Amino acid sequence: EGIGPKIDDLLRIHGVESFVQLAQLHVDDLLDLLERGGPNFRLANPANWAEQALLAAENRWSELRKLQAGMIGDVRRAD
């Protein structure tokens, strides 16, 4: 959730080509990559990307869908 085709391209340009690689990145690293992408990327919120990528890398698809269902856009809903 939160990564569309343009952000996917940006990540790949910077060597992030797998869920495992994405899961290992800290939010600050992701923010830096987005900053390098220019002003159109600054609105993205990478707070949950590594968590989602870890679930995908570990084939925990039902947990990933549950996490994403509890999000509005790319932000977790407050309960």
C-alpha cells in the first residue's frame, strides 16, 4: 500500500528490487530516496512499507491484506 509504479521505478533505480531489500530499509532511508526523486514524491508516506514488504517476503499474505485493510491510503487507521 502506498507504492505505485513511479515509486516502484524510483526504488528500482536506487537498487531496491525485492521485498527483502525493501523490508531492510529504515524509514529515514526511504524518505531520503523519495527526497531524491523530487517534489512529486515528497507526499508519499513510507512509514509502513518495510513492514508490508517483510510480510510479503515471508509469504504472510493474509496478514498483509489485514494490515492493508486497516489502512487509509498508506496510513494505519486509528482504532
